[in-house]
Amino acid sequence: MAGLRVCSALVTGANRGIGLGIVRQLLQMSNPPKWVYATCRNPKGERAQELQHLASKHPSLVIIPLEVTDSSSIQAAAARVGEHLKDSGLNLLLNNAGIAKLNSLDTETLEDMSQVYATNTIGPLLVSQAFLPLLKKAALGSPGSELSCSKAAIINISSYGGSIGSPSGWDLMQAVSYRCSKAALNMLTKCQSLGYREHSILCAALHPGWVQTDMGSSAGHTPPLTVDMSVQGMLNVLSTLSEKDTGTFLDWEGKVVLW
Ligand code: NDP
């Protein structure tokens, strides 16, 4: 991971699963970020205990409340991170928080479709908007014009499930709202890459693999990847991203995924 040298990174949904794994491995890097902002919707809750324990051992880990479907929570989080960073910007924003509902075509509902879209698609849009000034600041403060995750980047954690060209796992789970929300997240990523290119912010969608988390195991099967394997792969991929990768959809091994 020699190529990934971020001063600051922020992860949404960082209290468990892949988000917690990303935070853990960022802190363990040989050249760790100066600040890792781990956001979650209930920092004092039962499900944030591991994260709290990690923060007690790592002064560079800052836990910030952030509910990605709540604009005021997003604004408050961005303000807190901005105050904490003082004159520096934010290098790496990882939109990881997500939910899945195991509905089929027959059982999908207005409520579930809306909730999943609000979390998986609108959440990353609003979070990116709120943190844009800090990402721009990081890009301006970083030498050179080449795009990279070390300079300024938005990484949206997407899924194979949202691939229209290669929709995997249909027989295992239809999860219609989830697939649609991730397909839309992919388009959002493309839009961000086009819109934020002029600010030197790299934007990419990343599929973490099928991973042993609450979500990954929710259909009753054991996924092949541990959180550590997936996160190690993804951080390696992040360390290699450059100009040519902005606006792409890659997996945890760096392979291109069909949109
Ligand atoms: P988990 O269900 O294990 O964790 C989801 C995380 O998202 C939790 O921290 C949860 O917080 C948080 N979250 C959910 N809703 C919100 C919200 N409204 N605001 C803030 N945080 C929220 O999932 P994974 O770790 O497996 O998934 C992480 C990402 O990876 C997701 O985007 C998922 O779609 C994607 N992914 C996962 C795959 C897998 O096999 N696991 C495969 C492909 C993609 P809380 O504890 O408060 O609920």
C-alpha cells in the first residue's frame, strides 16, 4: 500500500462490517492517515462498542455521528470535520453505509424501495455534496495535477448486484430495491466523476466482493471473503487509482465490473 498516503479519510457506516474493517486497516497502515473519521448513526450504541474500543487505543480515530438519510446530521458532521481539520482538507471520502432488503419482484414495496434508495443512493449524493468543500481544499493543497486517492477522492461502495451487464446472484436473492439503488449509485458515481473532474477529485465505484458481514450473510449463505480480505484488496486498489480510473466501476481486486 505504498501508494496510498492520505492525510485524512472519512468512512460512513463505520461501526460494523466493511466500514469498521476499513477503519481498522487504515489505522494499521505503515503510513496511516493523520486523521480517520469514522462516522456512524449511533456512536454511543451497542453496535458501536468495537469502534469505541478502537478509538480508545488510537488518538487519530475520531468518531462522528452521521445518519446518511438526514440532511441536518450530514451538515453537522461536515461542520465538525471541517472544524477539526482546521486549515486542511479531506483527502478520501468512502461512502460505505448501506442497507439491503431481501424483497422479490412480487414483494417489493414503496416503503422499502424508498428507504433503500434514500440510504444507498441519496445518502452518498448528499454526503458528497456536504464534504465537497473539504475535498476541494485537499485537492488544492496537494501538489501535482494527477488524480489519486491520496489527493482527493470519493469512493462509493457499490455492488455487483447493481450491475446491469452482469447481475449476479439473482437465484440467491432478487433484492430488487437494493439492485436498483446500486445501479443508481453507479450512475451517481459517473456523474460525480464528470462534475468533480475540474476540482481534481477522483470518483469511483467499488464492489467489495461477497463479504462475511451482517448484510453479506443475510440470505443465509456464508460468503467467501472475510472483511479483512475484502478491505485489504480494496485498499490496494485505492492505492493504484489514477486519472484513467475516475468514473469507473471496479471490484476489490481491481477488475473492471460491467455497469
Ligand atoms: P453491514 O450491514 O454489515 O453494515 C452496514 C453499515 O451501514 C452499518 O454500519 C450500518 O449502521 C450502516 N448504515 C446503514 N444505514 C445507515 C444510515 N441510514 N446512516 C448511516 N449508516 C447506516 O453491511 P456491509 O458492511 O456488508 O456493507 C457495507 C457496504 O458494502 C454497503 O454499501 C453494501 O451495500 C456494500 N456491499 C456489501 C457486500 C457484502 O457481501 N457484504 C457485497 C456488495 C456490496 P448501523 O449499525 O447503525 O445499522
